[in-house]
Amino acid sequence: MRRAACSWRTAIPGPLTDRICSLATETSPWLIPGSLYERAEDGHIYNTALAVPPGGEIVARYRKVFPWQPYERATPGNEFTVFDIPGTGRVGLAICYDGSFPETVRQLAWLRAEIVIQPTLTPTRDREMELVCARANAWTNQVYVINVNVCDPAGVGTSAVVDPEGIVRQQAGSGEEIHVDVLDTVTVTVTVTVTRVRRYGSAGINRPWSRLARYGESIHLPMYSGGTFRTPDWLKGGTA
């Protein structure tokens, strides 16, 4: 997996994003080229990830909600982002340290994400903990997590693709690699019926979304100002 594209304080749209859009048009894949430091119209700097389809237009922009502070001085974003790839599924975006907070992937899954793509730039020895989080986030939310880390010498690599049951499908080494995988979104996609993993459980056993739907709205959450879990529309009436 290749290094994430990066730039220092660029406007969106701007020369760098124009190049990314042109590349998507020329090569015809969907591009999520890491993240960049966005100089926004409000004067703040955000760590921002983009999604660009083959048509070359930016269809999604996500500003990192949990910057790695105090080391990363970007302004935190305030909302999570999902987008649809027609005929494939719904994708959620996360960036690096976001994966350390269970609220991130839980919210993306609640927003109906089936795949979470998480560009990462980690050169430090806590990479193993990030991989533990990637597996836990995938398993507890029953989504694919694609955690792409920068390779050496800028980072320690070990990018990983994790399936909805928390099993690592692929993991890179520390150097530059290109990985190709085919994700069976039928195992997680939520359409008319509850999907295989969410219906029958991870490893045929655990069904966290079903339990949340059954009991979540009766549990008060003091850390969230006393609110309760709100069952997503896609889950209502489809729990086992």
C-alpha cells in the first residue's frame, strides 16, 4: 500500500486536489489519497481526507474529529462522513488517531457504513495498539476496516484489511506494497434484511447491534449528557 498523499496547508479545491481529481479521471479508480492539511475558509487548519470517484469530482470530505493532540495542532472537525460507492456499498472515513476512540467507528456504522477506510501516518512504536483497535472496531461494529499506514522511512507500515468479524485478511510489512482485495459487502450490507454477520453474529455467536436495538434506548449514558442510544432506522424491525 502506497504512502498517503500529503501537503502543508492547502485550499480545497486547490492545485493539489485538482491533481488528485485529474488522476482519478485518468486512472478510473476511486481515490482516497491519505489526508492533507486543509486551509479552510474559516481560517482554521483541518486534517482532511477526501474521496474522489473516476469522474474526478470530490464527493466526500472528512475533517479529523480527534487530532493527535498536543502533537497535532489541527482544529478538530465536528462531524463524521459517509458516502456511497454505487453498486458496492457505503464507506465511512476516519483518520489515524480517530481509531482510538470507539465512538468513531460506532457512529460511522450507525450512519450505515459497511467499510471504514482509515488513512494513518504512524512512525511510532504504538502501531501494534492501532492494529488492535482496528480489529476491535471491525468486530464490535461488524464492518470492514481498512487501516492504511505510511511505509518506511516516514512510517512503520503494516497496513491492514480487517473483516467484519475482526479477522485480518491482509497485512503489509514495513515497506511499500500494493495490496489488492475483494470485499464481500454482502456480509455486512444492510438493505431489506439484516445481513449475514449482523443476523447470525460474528463467528455465529455475537450480535451486538441486535442487543443495542433491544436494550440500548433504555440505558442512560451520563458521559453523553444523559442521552440514550438511538436505534438506527436500518436496524428497526430487523433484529434477531
